[in-house]
Amino acid sequence: MRIARRLRLERAEGDVSDPQLSVLFTLWKEGPQTPSALADAERVTPPSMNRTVNALVGAGLATRGSAPDDGRKVLIAATNAGVEVARETKRRRMIWFSRQLERLDDSERAALDIAAPILRGLADA
Amino acid sequence: MRIARRLRLERAEGDVSDPQLSVLFTLWKEGPQTPSALADAERVTPPSMNRTVNALVGAGLATRGSAPDDGRKVLIAATNAGVEVARETKRRRMIWFSRQLERLDDSERAALDIAAPILRGLADA
DNA sequence: TATTGTTATACTCTATAACTATA
DNA sequence: TATAGTTATAGAGTATAACAATA
């Protein structure tokens, strides 16, 4: 939990909040999504996600578009600026983590290498 | 980060928010603290911490007291009810984590045993 | 009628700026 | 003057309830 907290501080410059950033990552990795899908992914209610989407759209980091098949649906997509924020944040986090790893010796890095997939499994359980 | 997020869901019954809970843990583990010390510990501004403290005091989970040496200072302390919330939350998190560990085999548990102190070191760096 | 999205309203956490009280 | 705490005000995230539009 302490590592997660520290890592969260490493992000792109600007006023993008944590929930906004999380949505940008989803849009970046998985492409345009409906508000409902985003709400489910973030485990948040639709009105709450609507607000986050409004902030992203207002900041020029995402756009609202229509779904071709269903007039009720809306598709949220990251703009180039939005993708850039996600990419820059990931870059900074990778840099931070790489620096931490550099301070370890080979056996310590090997231990983390073994533990990583196990921890990943715990998160999904 | 995914494990931290999942673990955060395991908490005592009631309306104690995440920041409030974090403060209760600090008070429980380290005893009474000034608002400024709590603000530093949570990496939050004094007004923000003041509000969280107000919520805890209002809920009967903490008290405001005077510092004997300096009339400006205030000492926040957890009440018995506050300690109980912290203890119960820790208990639930331990239970959750124990259940996850049960699903692993001996070699996997051994791998995490080796990795744990290394990860702890990363968080402090 | 059911689903998707949004608006209305309210509460908490967050911050900056300004104010009070004590050293 | 400097420090500790608080209040004032404002913005963002969260929720539930209610509303609009489309299937």
C-alpha cells in the first residue's frame, strides 16, 4: 500500500486528478468506452463517472461521441492530449520504479521477479 | 496497486472514510498527535486535516486535548471507539490476506516471505 | 418496459487565503 | 515576528434519487 501511494505521486504535469488519470489509462489501453463501461471499470456509479468525464472533456483530454449502433449510447475517447498525459505519467512511473530497482542487488531483483506473478494472482483473487 | 485497492475495501462496519481510518491507525499505533503532525503524516494540508479531525471528533472516534507545554498546540487522541474501529479493520484485513495466502503453495509463500522486506525497503526509499 | 445517460442534490476530501491565539 | 490551529471559500469525487431519450 505504501508503494502504491508513493507511485501515485509520479504523474504528468497538470491538474489531472487520480480518477481522471485512471479513466485516461483505460481509454488509452482499451480504446473508446461508454460511460457505463467506464463506471464499471472504476467501480463507481454512473453519475460519478459522468462528472469525471465532464472534467476530462472540459480539459480537452477526452471527447464525447455517438455510438453508431445505438442512439442511447455515448462513446468517450481520449484526445491526443489525453493520450499524452497517460503516456507521460506511465513514463514517469517507470522511471521512478527503475530507480528504486537500481538500488537493489541481483538477488533482491531476482526475488521480486519471482514474487511479482504471485502478487498479481493475489490481486485478482 | 491492485492489491492495495482490494485491501482497502476490507474495513470495520460504519461510516469511517479512508482518510479518517488512516488517521485512526496513526493515533492507535503512535499515540496522540498534533493536527500538524497528522497533516504531515498524511501529506495533506492543515485545513484538510482539521476537517478530517472534526469528522472523527464528531463521530466520537477521537478527542481534542490541550498540550501541557505549549498553549498553541492541540493533541488529537483516539477514543476507545476509535481504537476499536482501527483494530477491527486491521483484523478484517488480516483475515482477507490470510485467505489469499492459503491459496498458495509453500514455495509461493516462501517467495513472498523473501520479497516482503525488499518491497518494504522500496516504499521507504 | 428496460436501458443509457444525465441532472439535482448532498456529503466528504482537497486546496489556498485569511484570521485567531500563543510563543 | 513566527508558529499552531482554525475558519472561509471553492473545486472535485462520491453517492442516491429523479428525469430524459432511445430501444
